Amino acid sequence: MEFYEVIRTRRSIRSYKPDPVPEDVLRRVLEAARIAPSGSNRQPWKFIVVRDEEVKRRLVEACHNQSFIAEAPVVIVACGYNIHYNRGGYMGDMSMLVDVAIAFTHLILAARAEGLGTCWIGSFDNEAVKRILNIPDDVNVVALTPLGYPRGEGFSEPGPRKSLEDIVSVDRFQ
Ligand SMILES: Cc1cc2nc3c(=O)[nH]c(=O)nc-3n(C[C@H](O)[C@H](O)[C@H](O)COP(=O)(O)O)c2cc1C
């Protein structure tokens, strides 16, 4: 699939078919995250692939009952190791958020290229997800996504976005 079509037609999918995700497809999607760039190539990430129905049900609770998450055959939980050094600026321990977000974006776009739906889930209880998945103290959850084939309409052109004129300025902040 052409790259710009991938990014233009990726949508947050909130309804899924139960059809399984083939192993080779899942692997390609995870591989896209694996090769993402990160500050100083730290790769401070871990991706948990959840298929177990009971674990998915508990994750829905930890995501404030966003029940569509468990419709998908797979849920991927993106985690980041807290980084205790800071090479450039104010982000400190939380600079891993940037790295993990880049890798998760790779994953989400690769999923779209494979015809798979995703929905970036940022509304979750970090401590609850950590308890459910046995995530250690020095690791935090950055995002989750259901992963599966969309039910119904699925992919479409983007919804409303700010114009380029609104978000781009030249030579200085304007
Ligand atoms: C950081 C972040 C957190 C988000 N959290 C949620 C969420 O918890 N639940 C949800 O349904 N959508 C969530 N979304 C999806 C956004 O609502 C969605 O990306 C936005 O409305 C644009 O729609 P689109 O993804 O279809 O282009 C989140 C997206 C991002 C990037």
C-alpha cells in the first residue's frame, strides 16, 4: 500500500470483527515498532501482546470501560522503561514517552498497511494495567491499542484537522 495512503486513511477503529490476526502479519507489525528510531538508540520499549479473553476484559476495566478494546482479537500494550539520564533538555525520566510514541506510531501505521485497525488508547489507569500484566516498577504504560480487522466502514479520509497555515510558521513562531 502506498505510504501516503496509509497515513491518510488510518483511522481510530472502535468496532472489530473477531477474525484472528495471522501470526506473520502480527510479526510484521511488531517488526515495524522494533526498527523505530529512539534517542541515542535506547529502544526503551516493551510491547505486550494480549490475546487472553479474561486479561482483555480486565484491561477494558483499566481503560475506563472502553469495551470495544476487547472486541479485537489482540490488544497491544506499549510500555516504556523510565530513563534515568537526560541528554538534552527538560524531559528527564519521561523522555521515554517520545521514543515509545514513535515506535507505537510505526506499529499503528504498519497495521493500517496490513488492513488492520487500531485505536490509540491513552485513557487508562497506569497502575491498574501494570497490576494486570505484571509490569515492573521501573516501567510504565504509554498506550494500548486493540488490533484487528475493522467491522463496517473502517478506514476513511481524515476528520477535521487544523490547516497547514494554522500549524506551520516560517523562520519564527507565529
Ligand atoms: C495520545 C492519544 C490518546 C488517545 N486516547 C484515546 C482513548 O483513550 N480512547 C479512544 O477511543 N480514542 C483515543 N484516541 C484517539 C483519538 O480520539 C483520535 O486519534 C482523534 O480523534 C483523531 O481521529 P482519527 O484517529 O480517526 O484520525 C487517542 C489518540 C491519541 C493520539
